[in-house]
Amino acid sequence: MPDTAVDNKRIAKNTLFLYLRMLLIMGVTLYTSRVILDKLGVDDYALYNVVGGVVAMLSFINGTLSIGTSRFLTYELGKQNFEKLYQTFNTAFYTHLGMGLILALVLETGGLWFVYNKLVILQERMGAALLVFHISILTSIVNITQVPYTSLIMAHERMGVYAYISIFEAIAKLVVVYLLSLSQYDKLITYAVLIGLVQIITAMAYRLYCRRHFIESRLRFVFSKSIFRSLLGFSGWNVLANLSETLKLQGYLVLLNMFFQPFVVAAQTIGNQVAGAMMQFINNFRSAINPQIIKLYAAGEYEESKRLTMNSTVLVFDLVLLLGLPCIFIMNTIMDIWLVKVPPYAVLFTQFIIVQRILSTFDAAFYVPMMAAAKIKTNSILAAFSGPGLFIVLYFIYKLGGDVMWMQYVGIIVLVLFGFFIKPYLLVHDVEGYKYADFLPCFLTCLKVAAISVLMTFCVYIMVGNANIYSSVILFVASLLSVSIASYMFLDKAVKEKVKMKVVKILRR
């Protein structure tokens, strides 16, 4: 294994590349969402997301296989077993190809029936909805067969390519928005076709990069039955976990469509987009760290893998809080500036979704060691209750006339249970080197940072309020400073010294 200093430099470098990528995607996503909502209107905007959500909900197998593929490729790189790496990539590609074809068959039969018979769609918009549905299926198949390539880039930790290709993706999406504003044709159909083309071209760019830089990505008909069984064995248990996450993001949109007005679907979609943009940097940071956690575990460095897991959990929590807490307090102002017309519930939904993202830090972080150890069976079984089980519970709550906010309440309860109780229990019992005592410092540090940050920000809110842009700017800056100060107070001493040295160096310059 490379020494720790080299690994830290690689993490920092990869995080920088992914941060640049995040800034591009976040800026373009927020701007284009505003324009698209304005041009399509609330009804067509909700329709696009609901119909696309059906495809995403039924294509959860893509996420299932991607985690397994990423884990096995990264593991073989950590073991320096290049022949098996080549076999793993080829086997994974043909497995994804087969799954993509099966998915297309299921979606074009059962999925089509669901669109016709269960979704609430105006008859005059059914033609446009079906075209969106078919385009979503095509792009889903491309994305499924794309997984081995993006997993290979992650395994090699070549994060710079994401920043470069994202420049093209950002420009292409801006062009789509411009063409949408000029188009005299049905704007929903125009948007679906253009955004589908962007997704396909972007996927092809990643494939070309892999073929030029990684010899193991050059396809031959190499198919290992043992690797296939291992991949499916790992991914099979992961099905429930990914189905759970898919139902939270996409299935809930379908539920809202079935029981509430389109503006409620639009509000949930907007909340997901704001929280998703906020989480881009966090996911990028985790993407730079996760391969190191897996490689350390593969090399038998269990204590180092655990230490990196715990330290990164605290850092990620601080980063999510740094981005999320100011947004929660000034969400009204953000929505008024961002959107031409703010749908009802958009502010409230977004605030609750951000709280959920903050709490999800622990759930996501503690899953990585399980993935490294290939010990996900129990977690996946339990995940069935947080996804399909809760989907059914919410269905009956809404069927009986329950309030729309139940979706947000249930999401918070489940994340608390998994992040603070279920995941630590599973790590202690299933993964090498974990003890209950390891989690207490992590939880206490995060709790203290959150308590101090919220208290300081709330005090400023009491004094200045949030009635105009001026007071919102003050509140936003105060919240950023509160989280920064609280996070620094509880940093590890060694990390704190590094931060001091860095600040002094910058000031001297």
C-alpha cells in the first residue's frame, strides 16, 4: 500500500476535481430547473418527473449492480490482481447488458401498463407522456451498460475526467434550455428528446476515455461464471437496499401523483433538486474517500480503514451542515430568487429534505465498510422495511386521507433508526475491527457541532429575522460562521494544526 501522505494527497486532489465538477453541475442544475419549470409549467414539469420516475423506480437494478461492480473492481485493484480485474470488467459489462435488455422488456410491458392505468395523466397529454417514457427507457439502458466504465474510473481514482466531461455536459444542458425557449413545438417532447441526447453523448464520452486509458476496458467475450456468481450474490442482497432508496426518491413521486395535485409533485421534485445539488460536493468527497476505505480493507489494514471511516463521517457531517443549515433558515428567500413562481409546499418540503440529507450522513458512511467486507445481507433485508415497507405504509396513510407531510416525518424517523442504531449494530457484528465504543466519539462530536451551530444561527435569526434579502444575507453568513466555528472547535488536534498552518500560509501570501 502507498504511504498515508500519498493517499491523503490523492484524496485531496480527487476531491478538488470533483468539487469543480460539483460547482458546474450545481450551478447549471439550479439555473436550468428554474427555466424548465417556467417554460414547461407546473403540470408538464410534474408529468416529466413522474413518468421518468416510473422508469427509475423499475430500474433500481442499475444501482444494485453498480455498487457491486464498483466494489469488485476496486477490491481487485487493491489486491493488484490485474488479470482478474480484466475478467471482472468484461463479466460485469455483459451482466449489465443482459440486465438492461431484461429491464427494457419489463418496462415496455408492465411499466407501460402502469403508465396507462395507474398514473393520473390528462388524455390530451398521454402522447407526450408515452414519448417521455420510451426515451427514459432508452437512456436507462445506456446508463446501465455504462456502469462498469464509471466504476472503473472510480476504482482508478481518475476523478479529473469527471470535471472535464462535466464542462461539456453543463454547456450542453444550457444549450438545451436555450433551444427549449426558442422551440415552437411541444416543449415537453422537445425537452425530453434533447436531454436524452445529452445523456447518451455524455455516456459515450466516458466510454471513449476508458478505452484509451484502461486496457481492461477493451471488450472481448470473456465471461467468468465464478465472478458472475460472486457479483450476483453480492448484488442480490443489495437489491433490497437499492429498491429502498429508489422508492424514496422516485416511488414517492408516483405516490404523490396518485393522491395529490401536480403542484405537490413539483414541490417534492424541487426539494429533491435543491438537496441533490447541495449533496453533489458531499457525494464527490465520499467518492474520493470510499475507494481508499475499500482498498485498505482489502489489504488487511482494518484499523486504518475504520479510522478513515469515522474521521470522514465527521468531516462529511460538518460539510453537509455547512451547506444545509444556512439553506434551511433562508429557504424562502432562495426560492423567491430562484423560481419565477414558487409552488405551494416547495419551501417546507425542501427544508425537511435537507434535514434528511444531514441525517443520512451516518447511514451512507457506515454502509461503505459493509460493502468492503461484502457483509450486506442483513442490512439489505432490513432495508426492505425502509423502502417497500414504508411505501406500502404511506400508500395506506394517504388512502385514509393522511396529511402530505407524513412522507417527510417518516423519512426522518427511518434515517435516525438506521444511522444511529441499525448500522452500528451491523458493523460491530459483521465487520472486522468495529466496537460500539468507536461510534460514541463520532456521534458526540457531530451532535455538539449541530447543537452549537443551530443555537448560534437561531439567535441571529431572532435578532435580524428573514424578511428581506439584506437580513437573509446576514443570516446566511452568520450560519456559515456558526458551523465553521463549531466544526473547528471539535476537530482532531492533528487536523486542527494542519488547518492553522494552512491559514497562516495563506495569510502570509
